[in-house]
Amino acid sequence: MKTSPFFRLSPPATESPAAKPVRYPYHDDDACPIGQEVKRSGEWRPYKPTRLADTRVRCSQCIELGYSVAR
């Protein structure tokens, strides 16, 4: 099931700043466990890129969930 795309703002407290990826991927599938955790944390923002520099990759879990539904 699709949801409005969103992404994580900051690294979780358990993650060191050095381990933080340059850009967190966006999530758009309600069943994604990573996306659910990000939503619960409150550390997220809607994904609405307006420039090429604002684009992000899609979460690999969301991609897998999308493929499993389409199969």
C-alpha cells in the first residue's frame, strides 16, 4: 500500500554521526518496517523534491514490498 513519500531527518541516537549516510532514502510503502520506525520516531519530513539536488533514492525495503505486491 502506498503512502505519501517521506524521509528521515537525522540519525537515530544509536547511530554515530560518522555512520550517517549522505542522504537517507525515502519511504513510500506503509508495510515497510524501516519507514514505520522512522514515522514513530517523529524525525521525518515529507519527500517533495523541487530540484535535482533534492532527490533521494527509494528505500530498498519499499522497492521489495512493491515488487512482491505486483507479482
